[in-house]
Amino acid sequence: MKKFPDNKGYFSGFGGKFVPETLISALDELEKAYNHIARSKEFNKELNYLLSHYAGRPTPLYFANNLSQYLGFKIYLKREDLAHTGAHKINNTLGQVLLAKKMGKTRIIAETGAGQHGVATATACALLGLDCVVYMGEEDIKRQALNVFRMKLLGAEVRSVTTGSQTLKDAINEAIRDWVTNVRNTYYVIGSVVGPHPYPVIVRDFQSVIGKETKKQILKMEGTLPDYLVACVGGGSNAMGLFHPFFKDSHVKFIGVEAGGRGLNTPYHAATLCKGKLGVFHGFKSYILQSKEGQIHPTHSISAGLDYPGVGPEHAYYKKIKRAIYTAVNDNWALKGFKILSQLEGIIPALEPAHAIGY
């Protein structure tokens, strides 16, 4: 089997590096540092200590008995909400901010949609003593006020983005502009399996702790691997973190659930793998929601974290080779999933995984 991505960062035609010349050397520096530092025993010992003693890993694999009885089949929930900061994002930010510190960077920038990646980045920066600037769309600032407060409390500067649709894609644009200007002392912590190579690999590897733990836990609890793995997909880091360690277990089916918004037959959704076309966006080639002229379509989702017109290149590759099935759940079904899980299990999910429950 071929190794993916290849040495140019492509997953069978998806991925790559489409960036200004100024960033090529920064990406090369990052790739070299990742291969030498982040794959060393010393780095992993330090990171594993932080994941265990600071982030609270491993997170439980919880058998949702009431939900299982209601639906008629066994459902287990990987409780990433119980990790420090309340989401899976901390797995990635601890890894990347620790790497940045080892590289001698003094300033961290990040983008955020729902605010969780921003909170997790600000948290890691507070812990490891680095300056933090978070870019966030004005629209998302309005709907995620609590996370904005948390970021500021943690010592981060939150910069409002008022261009375009004022959401995640615009925050990424501004973060990239900042990085181009301040590339020498600044490390850009991307929050999902998107962006130019090597970011999709770095984020996938740091998030793979989810799937590795799940595999051990389900074997201990059931004595066998699951039939299906279901996860929501925006950029796709939580899904890739779950799926990737099961890649070679071909009998385990992967289902990625995108944001169907007000319906796939309307312009108001963020279902990139269901409705997108091949294009280049934010430094990588993948499926993009775009017009015939290549203009990026505005997206809509009840969930700020899924409100993104692109998707990680490895997900595009999984679709191409039919390793995963990608579908969409609309706002109403996501809200039903949200309500059912809350009332049957006493677990209030975020609106992002509520799409997976809604499925």
C-alpha cells in the first residue's frame, strides 16, 4: 500500500502546498521540526504527560444505555467533552504549542469558529508561556460570547474579523495574513485537518489519540471492534482523529456527518463532501463549496464549528477510495439529536456532534 500523504503532501491528488513564496520556507521549517522534534521519544513523553495529567486523558468510552434502547442498537460515546476545556481541540493545541516552543517561536496565532479551538490554544499558551492572538469572525463572536470571554480570561488577544461572511473562513484568511507578516517569530496553530502540508498530517497525528483510545476501550468492553464509527465533519479533525487508527480495519465502516443547514437543495448548508467541487482553498486542494467561476459560496449551519466551505484533504481521499461515507444532517435533525441525547442520557452535547447524534 502506498504511503499517504506522499512527500509533497498529497493524498492521491488532494492536499499539497498552495501558499505565497514567503510561507514555503516556514512550512519546510515546520515539516522538518515536526519530523525531528515531534516524533522524538522525549517530545512524546512530555506531550503524553500533559495529555494525561493536564488534559485528563484517556477520556471515557461511555455506553449510552438509554439511547441504545431507544434506537434499538448499541451506541458508545467517546466523551471528548470531558477533556480539559470541554472538547477534543486540546489534543492538537498542546501538541502544536509544545512544538512551537521547542522551535523557539514566541508568538502563537490561531483561528476559531465555535471558539473551542481558540480556547484550547489560549489554554496551551497560558500553560507554556507564549503570547496568543486568536482571529474570530464577528458573526461567530456574537454567537459564541462565552468562549470569547474565556479566551480573554486566559490572556489571549481576540481579534474580530469583519470581512466577508465574518465566520471561520474569514478568520483563517486574516490569520494567514498575520503569519505572512510575522513569520519569523510566529507559529500558526491550525485547528483542523486543513491547510497546506504538513498541517493536515500534524493535526491528524495529534488527534489520533481519540481513535487509539477508542480501539483499546471498545476491545476491552465488547471484545470486538465496532461496526460503525460516526463523527461530524467540518474541517474534519475529530472525525479523522477517530477514523485514522481504524483505517486498516476494513470491516469498520466510517460515516462522516456534514452540516446540512437548511437543506442540501438550498444554498444554506456547509456539506462540502456532499455538494462541493474540487478546488484550492486556504493553501490546499480538496472539495470546496464554490461557484462555476471559482468564487467561494457562503455557508450556513446552526453550528459555528461546522460552518466551513472546505474539508480536510484526507477526508476527500477517503471519499475517493470509498473508505468512508459522507452524508449531511440538517439543522432540525441536529437539534433533535441535541435534545434526545440531553433528555435520555443527561449529556448536553455541542451542536457539532449533535449532527452525528441526529444521523
